[in-house]
Amino acid sequence: ASLQKIIVKRAADGISAAAEEAQLNQLNSELRHDTQKLEYINISLRDINEELNKIKLTPKAKEW
């Protein structure tokens, strides 16, 4: 369907462009928030992996 037909159908269904734009803005905001959380988790996991690698590379203490 063409964009014009979709717009006409949405208008006939009582959905306004302003309401759709507000909903899209809200969803976009939520998506940005979730992306930031995932970036924080990714950074934390990277830090944990770096620490684990340091532990694995550290020579073991000699047992007497």
C-alpha cells in the first residue's frame, strides 16, 4: 500500500499523526534508554573480562 493510503486509513481509524508521532517519540526514548543500559552492561562485562585475564596471567603464588 502506498503511504498516502496508509495515512488515509489511519485517519479513518481515528489515529492522528500527532498521536502517532508522540507514540513513536516515546518508543524511541525507551529504546535509547534500553540501549544505554546495554552499553553499561557491555562495559561492565568488558571490565570483568579484563580483570579475569589479569588473574589468569598472574603467576601463581609458589607453594612452600
